[in-house]
Amino acid sequence: MTLNENQGGPEACGTLANLWQLIHSVLDDSEPALEALGLSAKAFFLLEAVGDYPFPAELARRMHLPPPTVTYLVKQLEEKGFVERRAEACDLRKYRLIQTSAGKDALTRGGDALGGVFEERLRRLAPGEAASFDEIVSRLARPRNGGA
């Protein structure tokens, strides 16, 4: 971690660059396993988010993706049988996405692949550091109004 000499704290850009590199190295090393399931990294994380954000507009906001990209990924997930569209009873112009059992299985298997690669990285840490890292990242990832 790079220190900012003026404040004695971490240099934000350096820390973010390291996190970006970590995420992408885990995704790169997980890519073959995800592809074997018929998923890209974006499709995997979108499929995972469907559980909490079943509407495409919500997914676009949550994933910070343009709506056409979400539409494209949803169509891919539908073709593979990982999600289904269901009309909303109160507004038939709107539809809800539902993870299928095949989608849930792909999430489990893809999560195992990503988790295995990430656990390899965590083994580089001293005992106890992995739990601290998890706590720190979880705390930092919360929205400002998300509490302490």
C-alpha cells in the first residue's frame, strides 16, 4: 500500500488500483470455469444480483451498467435457461426476472470457482489477516448511510 506523505494514510488511487488489479486477476483466473458454465464474469454477477434486484432497470442501476447491456446479458441468461421472465400482475408491461434451478446451480458452481481462486490469494496473508481484510472491505463497501 502506498502512503500519502502529507497525511500519513493510504493513497486512495494506489489502494483502488491494487483492489482493481486483485479483482481482475481473480476474474481472469476464474474465467475458464465460468466459461465452462456458459457465463462471463458480468453475466455471473448479474445472475447473482437477480435474486435481490429482479427488475432490469434495478439491475442496471445496481450493476452500474447501461440498460442495453443488461438487456443483452438477460437475453443470454434466458437462452441458457438461467433466468425466466414473469409478468408483473399489477403492470403487465413490466416483468420480473426469476433465477431458475439451472441458474442457481450455475451460481453455486461459479461461486465455488471464484471462491477457490480468491482463497488462493487469501493464503498469502498471515493467520487472522483474511478475516480482518473481509471485515475492512465489508465496512468500506457499505453506503455512507449504511450505518457503522
